[in-house]
Amino acid sequence: MRYLSTRGQSPAVDLSAAIRQGLAPDGGLYVPQAWPAFSVEALAPEASLEQIAAALLRHFAGDDPLAAAATAVAGDAFGFPAQVRALSSDLGILELFHGPTAAFKDFGASFLAASLSRIQGVTGPRMLILVATSGDTGGAVAAAFHGKPGIDVAVLYPKGLVSPLQERQLTCWGGNVRAFSVRGTFDDCQRIVKAAFDHGALADRFHLCSANSINIGRLVPQMTYFAQSSLQAWRQRGEKLSFVVPSGNLGHATACVWARRLGFPIGEIVLAHNANKTVLDYYETGEWRPRASVHTLASAMDVGDPSNAERLHHMYPSVESLRQALAVGAVDDDAIRARIRRGFEEYGEIWCPHTATAAEIYARRKLHGASPGPWAIVATAHPAKFAEIVEPLIGRPIAMPAALESVMERAGAATEINAELAELEAAFA
Ligand SMILES: *Cc1c(COP(=O)(O)O)cnc(C)c1O
């Protein structure tokens, strides 16, 4: 199987190269050149996440050497579960926060780490993963790559602008993971990372590699739990499972669309956005107008110019075709707060603000006649990560999952730098 850039100006590459490069040379995102048939029926009825991940990787790798390592990569990457908990006969919560940093990004990051360490091999040049983070992505990447031979990680975060828990998740690793506390904003961090990639000599010298959500190595693992949960629903009741997906950069939603495209029994897919409603406005006006992000309670989805939109536009070029494929909703902070309260009152559920965004959009659709059949609300983060928002709303403390507690017990260390590429470079001299 080969991969092309959404912008059509780069040569086709195999999966290893697409993962290694992250972004295509023309600035586009890698997408499959064709969609060869995937045999969903060949999967055992009780296939585990690991088995589904290996099958998907073999399919997407084709004759790429990663195919031979598929079982090992999947085994390395899927050390934690994704589980659906039923709330009622036609509604479940797909919990994706049982990994090391208690958010769904652990799936993509650990699979990418497992793949890249195979691609790097034992003799290849040392790679440097450079990642700018506003909080969550960096933690997942650091946890996933910590201790991987042949690979270093540099995480850049804005000094004083991430929560104490997030900062600890970025700084507690040591070894091959270095944290940089940048005197500036998240945009400054992103600018430095982008400047490093654009600086050809530097990119070559350090064998830079990107781990952000444009990397196709994060999409493949994100398909697995949509695949598994939809297969389970199909087996139990012969109906397609529909999903409400909390969305920011649209990587998660793209993975869900790809899983449906491969033939998994997925019904409707609904994108759940916070006040950053670029996609909803596109549906309403027909004009794609990216903008600056606004800050909301569901901060991991504060994206005004979603990078994976380029993959969705490539698949569904007209607004009409996209509307047919995906539904979309957007809610403000007041609605998120109200839904966190109601989730607790009605179901005894404690939701993070991202999950509550999806729950609110599900509730509104149900009121207006959501399509029949089973639905799953995707829960993207553990509420304890957002305790300062959630606890006052539900009026009680939230227990920390063990993974987060152990991170809080470790000491943290970061190198403080000004928002300049030269200072980052000097730190590696
Ligand atoms: C990143 C993130 C999202 C959004 O996922 P995208 O793939 O960027 O759309 C939602 N919830 C949480 C908790 C996240 O960390």
C-alpha cells in the first residue's frame, strides 16, 4: 500500500516513510492512495484490541517491512484497555483513558513509538522527536517514547501555562526525554518546532521526526477501538454502532471515518466541538474559514484551524459530501458545565469537559430524534485531569487513577529557554 499527500505534489511513499516524515514534503498530509478491501469477516469474533491493531497495521503496511513487525508493534503498544460501559440499552461510554497519561492520545503515541523504534532499527541514526504541546499531547508522547532505544524526545511547553499535573507529566521522565519550559505561549513553542523542521540542515543533523496528530502513525491505532466496539455491538444485536467524537484537530474523527470506510459496522459519526466551531460554520455557510482558537473548558479541543480537516476535505471534497458523511455539533462552556452536572445527577457519571461536550451533543440529538440503534459517547480523558473544573460542579473530590498518582510522586526537571530556536539548538550542542 502506498501513501499520497493531500496536496498531490509529493511522490507516493510506503507506510514507514509516511510515518518517518510526518508531514509530506509539499506540506500536505499522507492518505492512502487506494482503499484495498479489508476483510472484517476474517477477524475472530472476540478479537482483542491488540489483534485488531495488528491486522490493521498489516493491511496499511502492505509490503512495507512494518507488516512483518505488526504483531510485535501491536503487543508493545496496547498494554491498556478501551472499554464500553453501558449507560442504558442504547447508549454506552467508550472509555479511552486507561493509559499511562489518562487520555486517548496514549493509544496513538504508544503505537507511534512502537512503530518508530522498529523503523529506526538497532543501527539507524538516532532520531529526535520534537513536539510542542499545550499540555496533553506532550505527556502522552513523553510517556510512550521514554526508554525507547535510538530515539530522543524534546518536549516544548509554555512556561506557567500548563496545569501542575500536566507539567509533571512532561518533566518527570529524564533519560531520553527532555522537557523545555519556554518563556512564551503555545504558539511560540509551535513556531520553534516548525522553524526547526524548516531548517533543512538542522532537521538532517538531528534526524528530526514529528509526533503530532498529523502523523499517520497515530491514525492507525485510533481506528482499533472504533473497530472493536462496533464489532461487539454488531455481534450482540446486529445493529451498527454510532459515535459522538469529541473533536479538535479532527485526528480522532478521521480515524473513525477510516474505520467505517474499511467496512466496520459503524453507523453515524457526529463531531462534537466546543466554542471553536469552524466545522459547524462550514456546514452552515459552505465556506471553510479557519480562525484563531478561543479558550474553553474543553481545552484539548481549542483548535480553530484543525489540521486533519485536510484529510477530510480530500475524502469529501464538497461541503455536501462531507455533510452526508459526518454530522457536527458545537456547544459553549455553559452547556459543558450543565452537562457535567446532569451526567452526575442522572447517571452518577463523572465526565471530563471533552467527554461532556460529546454527551451534551448526544442529548440534543436524542431530543430531536437521533437515528435508532446503539450509540457510544467517546470519553477522551479521565476527569481527574480536569479536577479543578469538574469537582466544584459535582460537589465532591475525584479519585486519581493510579497512573496519574505515580507521575505526581516523581520529581520533575525542565530546561528553561527563551522562545528562540537558537536556544533549543544550544541545549543539544
Ligand atoms: C486531543 C484531544 C481531543 C481531540 O482530538 P482530535 O484528534 O484533536 O480531534 C479530545 N479530547 C481530549 C482529551 C484530547 O486530548
